[in-house]
Amino acid sequence: MNTKSTIRGIEWNPGLAALPFSPIRTMFNEAAKMSDVVHLSIGQPDLPPPPYVIEAFHQALRDGRTRYELDAGMPALRQAIADFYSRRHSVSLDADNVLITTGCCQAMFMALSAAVQPGREVIVIEPAFVLFHIVEMAGGVLRRIVTTADNGYQVDPQEVIDAMNDRTCALLLNSPGNPTGTIYPRETIETICRAAAERGIAVISDEVYDRLILDEPFASALECAPHLDNLIVASSVSKTYSLAGLRLGWAISSKANIVDLQRFHMFISTCENTPTQSAVLAAFQGEQTFVEQMVVEYRRRRDRVVELVAATPHLTGYKPSGAFFVMPSLPVGVDGFDVAMRMLKEVGVCTVPGGTFGNACGNALRLSYSTSMENIEAAFERMIPWLGQQSF
């Protein structure tokens, strides 16, 4: 019997088949083949984490804390996170408002998968982090709002309100933003959250960079929304304490929403890494000098990068207020992916093409300054003359 003709591969869900391969991975994979590359591409802190956090992780292992934790997270950690956000944003939260997740990405994945309804619209403000692709995998329809480098990627809240209709089920917020470093003013967040609450639209706010605030002020959706019933805020320790590899984050919402997400969560990861939860509890309970020093250093690098972008031919920059990214634009019509790949191959500077983050930002480059000042200077020493030789 000839079995070859009867063998069939897996017939994937159409949503999975539609997911693009990340251009970030494409750039990294190409850079890995080269021996002399300066990265302005890495989206994680380069500073070592606080020693007391690492010691807490080791102590948890020594104490045999390797068994399952409660599915919603260690009660003491949930309470510590609730206490921190209550103090910082003058809101009233307790442990039942918090669900511990495997990083901010899992919290966002769960929120989007649960809130997006097939055939209904989700408002996404471009540029947006790549998680917006989950909307389409869940059967939702993207309603894109475009922002540009010309005004620092700020969004007009009225444009967001105008995009709301009877088919809108959710909207995504990200402030401070990846890939832009943009922080939305309090009035913008309040206006959007109020309009969404009035219409019963879920607001899913990615606030993973909420402690990396380079210019005050910063307003969380937690303090701007009328209530938590239609709000999910996601964050993690990946950026704040330089613990990206430990994969620990959380979702904050109403108690009823957390119970619903908890049911979903049990089918994804059962519970989160037990010694990591002990380490993160120590991070919240310990002194916060590390975070303060990190902000000072990223502010210093940001100021220098803004100067260097302004001196670079063909780039239109602005001053980001948070995180450790800036995304200057190239002239209209220029293919950012082509520029990024040629610049990598010809002068060894790795960036991320803007098209990674939406259809409307293909003529941009994301630059990360989560690297040493020496590397920043070295990268622009290559970029400035190379871009000066291009005729766009």
C-alpha cells in the first residue's frame, strides 16, 4: 500500500496560519550570522537585577519552594502588588484584584483572547506592540488609528472615540509605549477610558513600562478609568527589575473579571514559577533604589539618543518620555525593513523595522537605548555617514 499519498499534515487554525513571522526575529537571526554587530534592537534592560532579588530566588530553591503555588498566585505576592498600585495611583485594590501570570505577555494574551469577540472590532493605536496580532487570531477585526513621529506619536482621543461603534468590543492602550516610548497625557487616558466605559468596551492597558518614566507625569488607566469592570491592566517585573527571563507578570481588574481570567489561566500554565514569585515578592518589599537609578541612566541615554537622531540624515525624531525606545521615521514611502536590513549587512547596526508594529509605520526604525552609552555612540558613528550616503 502506498501510504505517502494519504499522509496529511496538521490543518492549523486559520488564525495561526495568518500570524506573521516576526521581523524582530528576522533581524536577530541575520545579525547572529555576523561577527561585528552593534545592537540598538534589544527590548530588555541591560542593567543587572538587584542582588537581593537574586538571593531571594536562590533562598526559595534552598528552602524547597519548588512545588505548585496557588493557581492565581502566591497570596502574599498578590497583596504586595495590590498594595503597591493602591499607594502609587490612589486606588483601592486588594489581592483579589490581581492575577499572577507568566509575564505581561501572558496577561495580555489572556485578556485579548477572552475579550475579543469573533467578527467584532478592536481599536489599536499604531505603532503597537506585536501582541495586536492576537486580535485577528481570536477572530476579531482590527480598527487601526495611526499616529506619527511628527507629533511624538501622540493620539487624539476624539479620533479614538470616533472609531467606537456598536461592533467595538475592546481597545488597546500602551503607555509608556513600545515601540515609541510615548506617554499619553492624563486627559487622553481619562477621555478614552470614560468613553469606553459608557459604551461597555473593554480597555486592555499594557503598562509594562510604567516604572520607567523619564519625564513626569504618568497616568495609569487604573486611576483614569471610572471603574475596573471593563478594564484590565497588565504589567510585569521584566523591565522594572531587569528580570525578563524570570517571566513573571500580572493582570489587574475587578474581582469578578479576575475570577473569570483565573478559570482561563488554569488551562494555560496551571500556576507560575514558585521560586520566581518569592523573588518578585522580595523585589516589591525591598528598597527601590535600583529602579530609581535605572530611570536616571535611561534618561541620560535618552537625551543623548535624541541629539544623535537629530544629527542623522533622513531621520525625523522626537523626545520619548518613557521606556527605552525611540522610533524615528524615514521619508514617506521608504521601506524601513529594506533600510534596516541593508544597514545591518553594510555597517553592522541592528535596528527593528517600523513595519513590525503596524501597517502605517513601515517607514520607521525602532531604536532601543537599553545598551551602554559606548554602544550607542558606536552605532551612530556607523549610522550617520551611512544614512547620509542614501538618496531617498
